[in-house]
Amino acid sequence: MPQQSCVHLDQIRDVKPSTAGCCDSSKNKHATKHFRPTGHPIVRSIERGENRSWCYVGELLME
């Protein structure tokens, strides 16, 4: 099955995280809490050695 492409890539903005743990495996699930009010579709992992993003709208993991 071919990998899908995210149609929201044009909405990516370079931002400086205000927290060290912003994934949904972190205590406060910062990424989802940010997505809900802002509608920003894509979150990128800031963990050392990781290069992946998640699109909330398309429910798509990108590496």
C-alpha cells in the first residue's frame, strides 16, 4: 500500500517549543491540548534522535 501524503504541509511553521515534553506521551499531553484550540494540524517530535511528525487532521505519521 503506498504511503499517503499530508495535504497540510503548507501550514508548517517554525516555532520554538515552550516546553520540553510536548508529545502525547508526556504528562500533560501538550500536543493535543495545543491542537484543539488552535487547529494547527501538524506537530513534530523534538526528542533527540527523532525526526517524525503527526498530522492530527489527516491522522498521518510522517517520518
